[in-house]
Amino acid sequence: MTEETPGVVLTWAQGDTTIRWSGPAGNVEKSYELPPRDVMAWREYDETLVLVVEAINSAPFTPSDNAVVYRADGSELFRLQPPYDLLRDPNDVHGFYTAFPQDGRPVVIMVTRNAGDFQGRIDLKTGEIVETNTWR
């Protein structure tokens, strides 16, 4: 997939372990051991951002912070963590499953072990997931 968003041209295909984007800030390349689940770019607050949803580690008690928001220059803005109050036991949240654009901004989907999935939006001021709801 090659996606043009004002400020960057993003190149990545499902199954690839390398993501590339280019723009006024230069060329960026990010490589992962396992293929990311999803990648998208969008523009907000006059800044172009890239979201990478990394592969999920579904082993019990592993970190669920498998999504990163990068600036157009490739620097990390923040690593996302699912809200701890989605379930009684925060360890039941696997992590982020995918993301899709809605009204020009990403909606991220978080998957749990046995309690269904949740959706939410990224608060770019705090790095927290807000406006969470049950998904599906």
C-alpha cells in the first residue's frame, strides 16, 4: 500500500516488516521483527503523524503497549497503552489489534482475552486512549 497524506508518502503492505515514509522532514524507515498489524498516517493539529500497530504478544502478563505514534520525522511521539479501566483485570487486555480512519482520525481497536473488543481514540495531548466503547 502506498498512501499519500499531506506531508508524507507512506509505503507498507500487510505482511511487510519494514515501513517507509517520506516527506519534507526526510525519509524514514522503521523495521520490526514481526510484521505490524496496521499502519496509517493522518494529519492533526497541523502535524502529520504515523500510527504503527505492532504485532500482539498474546502470552499472559506481557505488555499491551503495542502501538506507537510517530512524528513525520520518525521520532516517537508516544507509545500507546490501553486504558487500565476497561476490565477488572488489566492483564486481560492483549493490546491493540488494528486501527482505521474515521472522520480523518484513527480509531484504535483493543482486544481482550475473554471480554470482547473495545474501540477508542488517541488524545494527542496526553497519549491516552479516550472515548472508549465496546466494539462490534
